[in-house]
Amino acid sequence: MSAEAELFSILNRRQQINDALENGEEVKHTYRVVNIYTEFHEFSRKEIKDYQATFSKYDVGKDGFLDLAELKIMMEKLGAPQTHLGLKGMIAEVDEDKDGKISFREFLLIYRKARAGELESDSGLGQLARLTEINVDEVGVNGAKNFFEAKIEQQLRTNKFHDEIRQEQEEKRRMEEERVIRRQQFQQRAAVFQ
């Protein structure tokens, strides 16, 4: 997002708040989280990167948003074409900033809602979430292995000792690698004297 677009967005939001307050309406606060990984903690980094790849694949305009036409193409390629009104309804369901487009953050909301069981399986967003899940035929066994390892990692993350154990394992691995390197260096130096 360019600096001008960001400033416009902020000033536009401020104007909406002022107008609502003048009319005696309740103002719904919106908070913008800077880091996607912390906001969507229920997803592993691998899953978010996979969702980012899917999003980027269909973001033909490379503007960081899926507009109506791009969403239409996406749904058609996924084998679940939608009507114009259906597409607008899909966007409206996750379009928190009401700009008529789906940002990557809003794209992740689709998967959050799908995991929480908030989407009907036959709805457009339900189909989108289901059709973009891991497909072993497309990604192969290694892709599925990575997917399930990411799922296990997500479940293990809830264990408070997991991070400490992982750090200890990484430290042991690092020490072992250093020991092997030192041994190789010693053998190379010893070979000079033979």
C-alpha cells in the first residue's frame, strides 16, 4: 500500500468516525495488527505462507487485493463458479474495511472462519476454503507431509515446555555440527604432516 493510499484510508476512517459520532451512532473500533503471524496464531508459518502463495497466484493485478473479477477467476479455476451476487456476498462476508476487495488479512479470515465451523460447506467461502486445502494429488506426499508436520507443530505449540525443548534440541544439534567441523579441520591439518 502506498503512503498516499494509507493516509487516505486513515483520514477516511477518521471522517467516518466523526460522522457517526455526530449522528449519535455507536462507533465500532477497528484495530490493525501489524504482524499476520501474531494475529493468526492458529495457523503455522508454513500454512500462512501456503495461503499467501494461493492469494498471490490469483492476485493478477498484484495490488495486494482480490477484487471481484479476480475472485471470479479464482472460483472458476477451483471448479466452483459463483454468480455475480454470490461473489459480492463472499466479499461482503469478510470485507472488514468495506473497500469491496479482499486483502490478504481478510483472505486469512476465510480460513479462520472455516476452522471455527462458521462457514456453511455449500457457501462460496466454504467452497473456497475446502478447495484450497491440501491436495495430495497436486502437492505429492512430501507436500502432504509438510502440511501435517505444520499441523502437529501447531498443536505442540500450545505446550509451554515445547519451546524450551526445541531450543535445547537445536543447541545440541548446533554443538554436534560444530564438533564435526572441528574434527574435519583437525583431520585436514593432520593430513599435511603425513
